Amino acid sequence: DTGVSQDPRHKITKRGQNVTFRCDPISEHNRLYWYRQTLGQGPEFLTYFQNEAQLEKSRLLSDRFSAERPKGSFSTLEIQRTEQGDSAMYLCASTDRVNTEAFFGQGTRLTVV
Amino acid sequence: GEDVEQSLFLSVREGDSSVINCTYTDSSSTYLYWYKQEPGAGLQLLTYIFSNMDMKQDQRLTVLLNKKDKHLSLRIADTQTGDSAIYFCLLGGGNTGKLIFGQGTTLQVKP
């Protein structure tokens, strides 16, 4: 297992387009987290899953954001009708159920032009 | 809700010790992490401590946990210019199951 992987690493999109990011966690980890980080700020919590269940979604997420983890393995984060304010690094992390160590992916950098 | 606070900036001279502090509100947190982020790079796990520990030492790094005051600190001995980065504390294992970041402390090391 090579750790948490995210795809793509970089995405440039035009305002108004939809984008989808993928996160593959460490295989035996059942918790998966999404964060957003803008320049000069700490990562902000977006949502997290335990297996396939989405347990919490931040108020930061508008209705344009949706995340899924259909089989309790990989997860997708979709942003519809992107806005320039969505430009950020989107980070994914996974842990086992008791959070012994949180592993982060390298992130997907989104630029909305 | 859960809250994790860090001071935003710390400047030290090369060779001095650095102490980065973190205070939190969720006393149910069981795993407390320190991450380092260099400009343009991802998050690098430095160390972590369990809530049943008071101290953990790992080479130049010492983590202290005061559960009564809900205070976590990271001490870097003999700070080097390569230690210049943003340092985040991250709390996990609490009742909500979330991982909560502090805002990050920018460490500037002057030669």
C-alpha cells in the first residue's frame, strides 16, 4: 500500500464547470476525511465518512459540493458550477476507526479561471 | 463545537529552542498530532501523542500534553533554518470522530 492517493494532482477549470476529485485511502482504513486549504490558511474540515456512511458535513459546504464513498473504499468529491472562490487545495486523509495515525494525500490543487 | 487555537507566528534564532503551543476545547480527543508544512508542499506528520501520555520525545522533538489545561506543545531543540515552516496541531479520536486542525503557526528561523 503506497498511502493515500489523490487524483488529479492539479485541475484547472473554467468558472461554471463541474469537477470531480478522487481519493483512494489506505486499504484497511475505514475513516476518510476531506479538507480544503487556501493559501496561508490551515486545512478546513469539509466532510468525513466511516465506511460508506457520511457522518458529518461542514456548514462550509454549499449545495454545490457533494461527496460519496459508495463501497466504503475510494471517495469522490464533486463541485458543481465552480466559482473562483473554490480555488484551493483539496486534501484527503484516512485513519482507522480509532485515529491512531492520520495519513494525508498530496492533495488536488484546483484553480478556477 | 470543537476549537483548536494556535499562535500564528514564532521567530527564533538558529540554534535556539522553539516552542509551539496549541490549546483545544474537546477533552475527549485521544490522539494529538503535529504536522509540518513547507511552502507549496503537503502535510508531513512529525509526531503524535496519545491522551494517556504526558510527554513524548523523538530526537529533537518533545511533545508535552497538559490535559487539565487542554494544552499541547511542540518543542524543537537546536532549531535549524530547515525547520522554517508552518506547524499544525491536529486533534482526533474525540466524540465527534472528526480530525480538527489548528490554524497553524509559522516558524521563522533566523540565521
